[in-house]
Amino acid sequence: MTSAVVHTWRLLKWGRTLARHGALRGLERDRNTPLRLRRLLRLARLGARVPEQPEYAAAFTAIGPAAIKLGQTLATRPDLVGDVAATDLLRLQDAVPPVPFAAVRAQMEASFGRPLEQFFASIDEVPVGAASIAQVHRAVTTDGRTVAVKVMRPQVEEEFARAIDTYQWAAAQVEPMGGEIARLQPRLVIETFKRWTQRELNFTREAASASELAETMKAEPDFMVPAIDWQRTTGRVLTIEWLDGIKLSNREALIAAGHDLPRLARVLVHAFLRQAIADGFFHADMHQGNLFALHDGRVAAIDFGIMGRIDRRARMWLAEILYGLITGNYRRVAEIHFEAQYVPAHHSVDEFATALRAVGEPMRGLPVKDMSIGMMLDGLFAITRDFDMVTQPHLLLLQKTMVMVEGVATGLDPDINLWETAGPFVEEWIRTELGPEAAVADRIVADVRTLARLPELVRRIEARFPAPGGAPPAPPLREIELVRIGGGWRYALAGLIGALGGGAALLAFQAW
């Protein structure tokens, strides 16, 4: 169990780094930040030379690999860190110095339990990429296939465990302060980050995610997921099909290779919509460095450590929300927020619909090419505080991915609009999932499931009420008499003293 002193020392050290990069300025000036927390922030920057423009991404990179991942998580929370910080944190692409190949080789052989020569005919010692959790090497298998081998960095699991332990402790200290901090649920933020990290630190889980995504994306033949080499994959080593392609970030190379950039943008958008709306399982880290254009015009994705999942009911709500904003049906969008319990019931549906209109109407007056999903999300985040909307981590992850996809798509085709491209797809999905045929199909499925449970229900009834002449039901167990031991006043006195002591400690902490 890590002591509070150790947690405090780590936080002060990290806070000092953040302060030197100006990353605490916004939080310190926010009137919703509790006074005690503001005092700590001022202490952290004491004597530091703070830049005029905050350098959020640089600050998290300077702290270390675990902080890089936390920064990527916070990039999904503009309601928590602000739009400027969230946008800057999206630049975190895990670029860190590589580990020497000798350490990588030792890690691989320890994971496989056998020499590398039994798996690979050759492996390049210089990595093609190095990130906070792992680095990637190109290799040729013993059967002649070219593959990419992702190897976990040594000691990274221990480093992340220490950092997450302190993050959880810090969140537990600030959330009871109440107010805006409590609404933003910092403990839930860190718990979500912990789940993401645990998934990323298990490469068999990442391999399974890639395999599942490949199956669900068969309906989009222009989107490709590389195949997993399961015989060369463990919890710390992931071997995957090598891709010869051009990163979507390299616009000049794409044009030189003769790619149709507007088509690539449409393929990417449709692939994302297929994942998020139709299947409910989506790649949640679709930045330019993880997306490639193959020579045959297909778009391929890599790095499946962060995946999002949305159940069918939430997808139906999401599709209706998107379509309602596209068509201007703000009343229905407001009703969905209340049905989904995103907005507490004590608020007015009509007032919320008016607030949504203030978000949607300015965009409806713009030319199609100037409308933006990112702009819409910024507006939605601005009204969450007024209506006490509790944050939904899975939807925040989806929203972050939507903004990311829109950014990549507009980088390929500046005239593309996610609204215009998404509209027909969302409309068709709603018609399929919410139309009369879908309602009848859902009713049939529910009735069949009920009928399938009838035999078990009959057996339970017979067991409870046997036929005449059968064995009588067992008599109920007698009540167990509670024996009161003398001296109860002593326990009451001890409880009172404990309560008073706890109250005094709490008051002392609040006074500080």
C-alpha cells in the first residue's frame, strides 16, 4: 500500500512539470476549481517560468509514458480540461526514444520461452516506430512472411501501475470537494483510463480486438484490418501482417502515388460509421499515424489497443441524436437525452430543446462545407454544465474519435463534410433499426425468448407446488435467535467516540 506521502511527492513533481509548461494555468483560473486545489496549483508553479501559450502535449510527454496515455485519455474530455487543452493533447502520438534491441530481444525470448530463431528468419534491429507502451520492428517469419512485431517496453507494466495508483489516490482526494469537480467524476475518468491501459498492456486482447474488427468490417471491403499471427503473439509480443502503404498524414506522397484523396476520405468516414453506428465496436485511436492508403486504394488501420463499444440501445439513441441535429428536430433530440437519463429528470425538456437549438441552428445557416461535427460537439459540451449532465465515458470516447476522423478526412478532402456524408448512412440505419419491420422483428425475438423460458418456468412451479400425493414441501428454517451480550452501552459509547473523531478529522481537512 503506497503511503500518502509518496503519492503527494509524485503529484508535486508532476505538477511542477505541468506548471513549467503552463498546463495548469487554465485550471488555476477556473472559478469552478475549489479554493484548496487552487492553492496547491499556485504552490506547484512557484518560481517557475511559465510560457505565454500552454504546452499541454509537451508537458505530458516530459512526465513519461504513463502521462502520455493519461493525456490521450484527457483529450476525450474537453468538458474536463477545456477545448484548447483537449485539442493540443490530441497531438500526443506516443513518440518516445526507442529501447535498445538487446533489451527488446530479451523481452521477446522471455515471452516466447524459446530463441527468436525458432520464430523469425530475420528481424530489423532498428524499430519502425516507438511508443509509450511498445515499439515495432519489421521481421520475416521462418515461413517467409513479412510481419510487424510489436514488443512491450521493459518495466512498462510496473511504471503504469505506480502512476495509476497515484492517479486514483488523487482523484479520490478531489472528488469529495463537490461542485463541478464531483460532476465531472474524476474517479470514473481514472477508472476508464485504467481499463484502457490494462487492455493495451495485454497484447492478446489487442489481437482479439483486431480479429473482431476484421470480422465486423467485412461489409466494408475498402477498409482493411491486417491479419494476426497468433502463433507469434503473446501477452507482451504482438505479430501482425506487414502493410506496405502510405500514411494518410502524407498528403504529398498520396497525390504522387495517384490516390483519389476525396474517395479515401469517404471510405474512412463510412468505415467509422459502420463500426460505431451499425456494429457498436469501433477503433478509438484513428489518428493519421494509424491509418494507411494501400496501393489498391483500400484504407488500412493499425494499433487496436484502444477500442470503443456501444450497446444497441445507446447506438439507437446516438443515431437519433445525430439525425435530429442534422434535420433540426431538437425536441426529439432533447427527449432522447431524457429517455437515456443523460439529463436529470428535474430539468425541462423544452428548455433543453431550446439550448440544443442554440447549438444546431448556427451550423444550419452555414454552407455545407463549413459545417463541422467538432463545432457541434463544442456546443454540446458548453451546455452540459447548465443541465447537470453526468459524463458518459463511452460516448466521450466516441465523440473524440468522431472529431479525429473528421480531422483526417478534411485533411484528405477539405470540402468533405461529415454531416453530409453521415446523413444517408444514419437515416438508412434508423429506418432499418427503428422502422415498423424492425419493431415487429424485435417483438418476435422477445416472444420467442419468452416461450423458450416456459419449460423452465413450469419446472419451477412444480417444484414449489408439487402434485397431490407428492412429498410435502420442506418446513421453513426456524428463525435464529439473536443473543444480546451484556454491556451494549460500551459499544454505543465506542461508536460515538469514533464518529466524533472522524468528524473532527474531516473538519480539520476542510479548514486546511
